Amino acid sequence: MNTEYFAHESAFIDEGCKIGKGTKIWHFSHIMANTIIGENCNIGQNVVISPEVVLGNNVKIQNNVSVYTGVTCDDDVFLGPSCVFTNVTNPRSGVNRRGQYDKTHVGKGASIGANATIVCGHNIGAYAFIGAGAVVTKHVPAYALLVGNPAKQIGWMSEYGQRLSFDENQRAICAESGQEYELNGQACIRIK
């Protein structure tokens, strides 16, 4: 038995996986071949991680999430309960498209809410915040706050998950951390 990470006895881990120290894998989850999971991750109940997915350190995946081949998540990503990733844009049961999987990258510190859908081929920027039930159909900039179907940007979030309010100089301060941010065109940048 591996003592570097914990896997519940009902979890199934295929050959060729690399799982970091301190990671916990809970009831009825399946980690498929050649997956890489970083340190101190928490994989909730009934999670499926498809072959060759890469997860960074401290990734939290809530219950009933499937992370499909082509998805990579940087450190500190949060995936809410029952959120969904796709891996082809035009699936058909009668047409095999395994060689056509699109890639999706989720940046450091991003949060994806419960029941959100991320259509493949669209990257989520660092510290972006995707609201519950949103359907992401385009690339998401760093720090962006998106809600709705299709998802629309309604604001910006700090690295601490606080909504930012910008002044006339296009500057904002996170109420929780004191970190400072600036709007530069269509981008939000942390300056302190």
C-alpha cells in the first residue's frame, strides 16, 4: 500500500499514474492510466479522471466530476460539484472522434462552480471565477468573473475570490488581502 497518498478502498487507480504526496482520493473514484496528480490534491467521491490528464498541486475536485483527456489544471484549481468538461465539440455516439480531442487549460487558482460546463478548446485564465451553472464557450481572461449561458463576463475577481471594484484610475484593492489590481485594456493585472 502506498503511504505517500490516501486512496479509499473503493477507488480504482490504473497503472502508470503518478500521484503526489498528501493527495486524497475518495469513494468510488477512478483515476485512469497515465494521469498525473500533484501533491495535496483532494479528489471527491465518484470522480473520473481520464487518461493523461494533468493536475497541479492543491487541486480540489468536488463530487461527481469527470475530467476528460486533454484537460490540464495548474496549481490551486477548484472544480465544483458536477461541473463538466467536454473533449469534442460535436459528439456523436456513432462517430468515433477519439483522435480529435481538444485541449483545455485551467490556470492557477481558477474556480469553476457547481454544474458549470467548459466547452473544450477554451482556456480558463489564472484566478478566473466561473459561476455555478455557467456554460463557457470562449477563452476566459485571468481574474475574470463569468456567469450565465452562454457565459458572459460581469466583472473581475481577486486571487482571494473577492469581487473587485475599480475606481476612476482603473485601480482596485482586494478587501480581504489588500492586494492591488489594475485594468489595462481588456486585462486585469495584479500590481502589488
